[in-house]
Amino acid sequence: MMMDRLTDEVRQESPWTMMFADDIVICSESREQVEENLERWRYALERRGMKVSHSKTEYMCVNERDPRGKVRLQGVEIMKVEDFKYLGSTVQSQGECGKEVKKRVQAGWNG
């Protein structure tokens, strides 16, 4: 609720923006849009006394056309990942679900 109020002017509907507690997933159709959206979020949060952590910020590309491109926030290169966890589920860049299935099968055997 608090984050909703704090981010009204930059938040977009799902699937373009997904938020839970202090985790935010921003989806865009191009590297340029990712950088623009990151900058908008950074500005909106800093105006309210919060910061985007460069060390915790990551990006992932799906159907990437130019693998050499970089994403930057305030001139700092953001780490590129092939998968990330969001709300306990693993999201993979190529759309696979193998890691997630394996994790759930192991949980079933161990649970």
C-alpha cells in the first residue's frame, strides 16, 4: 500500500511493473526503455528519500537481439543475469522452466 502511493507516477500495470515489498520488476520491450524506466524509478524514489541499490539491481534479456549491449543506471553498468528469483519462483531468460520444476520436485521429495 505504501509503495503504491510512493510510486503512483511511475508504476505501470502488470506485466510491465510488478512489486512486492521492496522488490520491483520492470519489464520493457527494449534496452533503451529499460534504462528510461530505471531512471524514472530512481528519480521517483530518491524524491521520497529512498535509493535504488546498484549492487542489488539486475537485468535479464529475453529474445535478445544484441547480446553486447549494456544497461546502465546513472552511468553505472547493471549486472546482467540469465535468471532471477521473484516471489520464490525462478524466471529464466529463454523461457525455460527446468530450474523451477527441479526445485519443486526436490521440495516434494524433501517435504
